Amino acid sequence: METGSAHALGRASDARAAAQVLGHRHLVLVGLMGAGKSAIGRRLAEALARPFADSDTVIEEEAGQTIADMFARDGEEAFRRMEEAVLGRLLEGVPAVIATGGGAFLRSTNRARIRRAAVSAWLRADLDVLVGRIRRPATRPLLAGEDLRETLAGLMRARYPVYAEADVVVDSEDVDRAVTVRRALAAVAALSA
């Protein structure tokens, strides 16, 4: 079993190696809602000494309304266009860790931009983990009024093949977040091999 100090040293070593692999590129997290992109992203940003940006939060701040309200008022396509514009601006900024919305990576233009400016990491979670983490589906437009498990299973079938195009895959399980952060750092660091 690893001691706390050995764990911290391993994480620091992985963070240095991952930072070298990233260079001036961003680290972009993709995956379904509930996979942990924001929670893990903040910790990755800290470990990599980079800023953190959540594209959904930036969209809400710029629009002055929630994503659910945008979906209701303007529709999903209008939201996706704004998401694309915000992601484009984030990718032009200082190298950061960026958590994207669950649908951002589905657009081919977003994937192409991410490939040019970033390393992408898919936080892959199984259905039971996602169901356990998502407690407020009313704030998530694609889940409103639907059976949570059935809807998430459908989204997994449709989206997981696209998410699999990410540069690295990191399993996001019901473990301490530090474990997932370490897995992500190690996966990015391994790209240098």
C-alpha cells in the first residue's frame, strides 16, 4: 500500500511529466454529465499549475442565464453554436485545463479545434456511477422529465464511440478524486512514450 507521501510524490512526478507532454497545449476533458469533468478538472489544473475553465460556466456567465433556460428559450442548436464559439475562444487563450459540456466533443469542428490546440481526455464512467452522481436532473436539459437511467444509457450508446476518439481515456469510478486525478496525469504523461 502506498503511503501518503509516496502518493504525493507519485502525483508530483506524474504532474511534471504530464506538463512536459502538454507544453503549450490545453488539457480538455470530455465525457458525459456526471463523469467528473469539473471536479477532476479543478484538481488537474491545480496539479499542473494552470488555470481551469468550465465551458458551461463561461457560457452561462456570458449569456446571463442557465443552460436549461437557453435550451428552453432558444433550442439546443443555438446553445451548441454558442458552446462552439466559447470553446474556440478558450482554446485560443493561455494553456489551461478545460472541462467541456457533454455534447461539445460531438461536433466535428470542436474535435478538430481540440486536436490542434490540446490533449483531450475522456473521463469514462459507467452507468451506475453516472446515475449515482447526477442528483439534480432538472438542471440538465437533456435529462428533464425522462427516466434518468434510460436516458443516460441512450446517451452512452450514442456518445461513447465519439468520446473514444479522445487522446487518452481515464476511468472515472466511485473512488477518491485524487485517484482519478493521478490516473489522468499518468495517462497524459504516457503520451510521451
